[in-house]
Amino acid sequence: MKHLFLLFTLLSFNLYALTLDEIIHTALAQHPTLESIRHKIDASQSNINASNQFSNPTLTYSQNTIDANEPMSQKSIAFRQTLPYFGKRDSTKSIATANKDILNENLLEMKTELVFSIKKQAYIIWELENIYKSITEYETLTKQNIKLSESYTSTSDNQHMGIMSAELTLSELRIQLSSLQANIISAYAQLSYLTSFEISTLDIQLSISDMKSIEYLRNNLSNNHRITLKQKEIKKSQALIKNIGLSNYPDINLQAAYSYRENFEDYLSFGISMRLPIYKTENEKEAEMQNLALSSHAQSTDVKLLINSEFKTAYAQMKSASEIYHIINDSALPQLEHMFELSSSSISTGGDLFKYIDILIKKLKLEQKSIRAVSNFNTQRAKISALNGELK
């Protein structure tokens, strides 16, 4: 049923543009890397179930070649079972459980990173497509004004120069469009790779939202899966230390055998054995694990510092993107828009095309910076969400 639902979903994707939420939901459900970890988690549960069991007993058959009339002639069946020292099975189970916890945390971390990578790539596509749309609009305007200016070329050499300059600008715009088209195709190919299914259209709208305080956004950093993963690894190290400590206490081996003698009375024999930890190998292994545990603690501290650094960087870039956007849209573009309207109106009466093209290029560059600011703002916000361990 699950596979039929996914097949239906993928087929329906070809009929309309996908939203970012739809892409993320489907990628999390079917991505092969995530599916691989899920199978490992299932396998780890089997390991947990097996870890608390006794080891398999040993059954041995033996016979000798001594004449049947001799008392030493016999055929024997022996049974041997190891009984682990108290607490060893629970300790082994704790290690297996810790391994599963690490795999679960790895899965969550990979999901978080996948969601961020998909968002980042989707925002790149939004940026490229909006810049492409903006350039296309200015290409159309430039063509219209070239035709309009050509009606004034009969008496003015200056108009000839203006038209030539506009033609060069038009060529530059076309070059940008060609490059953008290739980049858009490449961006969709990368997004398809990240999601593990083909995507050719995307329904996404981005904007600049109000900036939340750094304290508010920092509160959830403790939910970061990299930090939690290190804590799980420390817990496993502690379980390993306890397990090695228990290895100093020997296991008991119980033995029982039945011996058949053809011309003499059969008999039973019993025995007990144990391994003697007299060479201090376990002590050395325990010291090794304690040092590895200290290493995990140090790595955990380093990860916390790294996460905090990444958070500060993302917040600073997010704040900068917001400021750039508002400078452009609240101040620069309104002024330039007025200049652009005046210059555009003058073209219809034989005005200077040089000035028009100059203002057009400035306006186009500002709009592109505004688009990039919106994309960067949302990318950094997605980065902070990932650092907070969010999957949306």
C-alpha cells in the first residue's frame, strides 16, 4: 500500500508544480540513504533481542579405539553450557541498545540535513527563476525603447550612439539569460538528485519576514541532533567501560557427559571450568575505553562550540539580508523607480537613450540584489531551523 501511494504521488507530480512541503515529505519517505539507515535500525533491534540470550551450548560426541573388554573403552556424549557472570548479559544489551540509539540519532541528523539541502536548493531555483524573469522584462523594455528611438535617428547622431549602446545592453541581457537558463536546469537536476525523483517545476513563494531575536532562536540549539548524537556516543562508551569491567569476573562453564562402556558399567561425569583473568588484559582494555570516553566528551564540547559558531554566522547573514532588502526596497528602488519613469517617458519624445539604459541597468542590479537578499534570508533561516533540529 505504501509503495502504491508513493507511485501515485510521483505520477501526480508530473501534472502540476510541486510545493516545497510536498517535495520534502516525499523525499523523507523514500530517500534511499534514509531507507538504508532504517533497515540498519531494524537489524539493530534483532541484535538487542539476541544480546540478552545465553550463548549456544556445545554438544560433543567422542569414542576411543580401546578394546571393548578394557574398562577404558567408551563412547561419550558431553554437554557444555557457559553461564555469564551476573550482569554481563544486561551489559551487552545496553551496548546494543546504545548502538540503536546512535543509529536513530544518525537518521534524524540525516533527515535534518536533507531537509536543509532541499530547502537551500529550492531557494536557489527561486532566485534564478526570479532573476531570469526580471531580465526578461527588461529585455522586452529595451527592445521597445530601441524601436521607439529609431524613429528619431534621421537627424540625430546622438540617437545612433544611444541605440548602439542599447543594442549592446540587449546582447548582455541575452547572455545572462542563456547562462541563467543553464543554471536553472542544473539546479533542478541537483534538486532531483537530493529528493531521489525527477522535478522539473516548483511552486514556491519567498519573502522577508520579521527578524526574531537571537535569544529566541538560540533557545532550541540544545535540540541539535549532532549534539545529541555525541551524547549517545558518550553513553555507549560508558556501557563499553562497564562491560569491560565485568570481563574481569570469569564466566562459569558447566559440563556434563554420559559414557557408554560395552562390557562395563556406564557412568556420568560432571565438571566446571572458568577463565582466569590473570594477565590484566581486561584492565588495559578498560583503560583504553576510558580514554576513548574522554575523547568523546572532548568531541561533544567541540561540537557545541561549532554549532554555536554556525548559529551566530547564520543569524548575522540573515540579519544582513534583511537589512539589505529593506535598504533596497524602502529607499533605493523608490528613488530609482521615479528616475526610471522620467527617463522612460522622455524616450517617447526623443530623449537620451544613454541615460535610460544607465538607469535600467542600475535598477536591474538593485532588483537582483533584492532577490538574492530574499533567497539568502530564507536560506539562513532554514540553516537555523536545521541547527535547532527541526524537520520542517
